[in-house]
Amino acid sequence: MTELNAERARHAIVEHTRRLAEAAAAAGPEAAVPTAPKWTISDLVAHLGQTQNWVAEIIERRIADPTQLPREMAVLPADPQEWQAWLSESAQRVASACSDDALDAPVFNPSGDERSGTRFWMSSMLNEAVVHGFDAARAADRPADVDADIAAALISNHFAMLTSPTWEMQRSESAHAIRGTGQTLQWLATDTAGDAGSWFVERRPDGAAWTPGTQQADVTVTGPARSLLLTLTRRLPLTDREATDIKVDGDTDLAQHWIDNTAHVSG
């Protein structure tokens, strides 16, 4: 699985949170978020800052028992002028919690996969900052860059979640929808090298499975890693060539069905 160096991931959490905060300030607290229906910028800022503080507490306290997870959430400052500082603090807190000393500590991992809890949460927090950073940028009508290595790591995290031991318990409708009888999908990044930018998915009767690398597939989706990530998370359309630089070869309906049954849209 493609994973970032921990220091790179920590820095990216802080940097993408900073970008989100700047976009949120430009858009204004009541601005609608086009890529997160029913959410305003205020909702988005609250969600990110609260989640970062919640996760930081889990790691700081080395919580391994899910019954002991924090029950209270941080309070969003009433004054929007304070939001940038609040988000900066929450991002720094969760990045610091994911210190080298904590990387392999006993911390709860909701996915139940082979990763340590801290490594799971670090990937999740990076995903939150990057994907919701794109949401904020769209609301502010600003560009949102994502480096290829970060996007590739988040794509791997995305597939790891969808094929994790606990996915059916967490999202049973999705887990059932992406089962199949051997249908295959391939996602290829044009700006990363080797297996770091290729993901092969097989839909099996007992659940979906993925591996890095390339194989013959029923559908192959190709594009920059950033575009693949944003398409998989339903922030960019799969087939609108004016809106995205994605190329689809093969069964487009199969790829669209996968996206429709795996991506999360808030609100």
C-alpha cells in the first residue's frame, strides 16, 4: 500500500488545513459548499476542527478500547475571525499527536486492518484536510492543488478502507453494492511511477479486493493522481471531459457504479 513518510504526512495535514482555512475565510461562513450538499462553510470548518481535536485526543491518550472514545467535541468559535487560528491549532495538535513515538503505539484502528491506530488516523486526517480543502476551495472559487504523492497515498487509503475487515459493519450498503462475480476495475495515475500509481480492484462474491499494479481489467480509469482521488471521492465527475482530465477505457457504467456506491458526500 502506498504510504507517505510520516513527516511528510504531518506537514501535509497542517498545510492543507491552512489552505482550507484561507479558502473558508474567502468564501464566508454562510457560503454554500457545492461539493458537499446542504453544508455551509461554517459546517465544514466545524467538522474539520472538531474531528482533528477528537482524533488528537484518541492518540494522546493512547485509547485502544472503542468504548473509551471521547464523547465531547471541541466548540467552534462563534467569531469567524477566529476560525483560522482555531484550525491552525487543531491541525498542529493532531499532527503533533502523530509523532514518531506514537506511530506504533496501541491506539484503536476502526478499520481493523494491519495498520497501527495512529497510522490509520494520520491517513484519515490527511484525507479530511485534502478532500474538504477542495470543498472549501470550490466554495471560494479558488484552485486546489494536491501533490501527486499525497493524492496517490490517499487513493491507497481509500481502497484500504473499502476492503477493510470492518467496512461491512460500518457501511453495509456500500459493502454489499461493491460485491460482484469477478468484475475488475483499474485506476492508473499518469504522474506517479510504478505500482505507487496503479490500483487494481476485483469485485468478488465475498467482497471487493484490491492490489497495487496493473492487470487486464473490464474498465481502466486514467488521469493525474489528484483527479483520480477527487473522482473517487465524488468531487469531480467521471465522464465530463470539460470538467476533468480523466480518461475511461472499457465499461464506464462499472466505474460509475463503483463511485456511486463508495464515495461519501457530506450533508
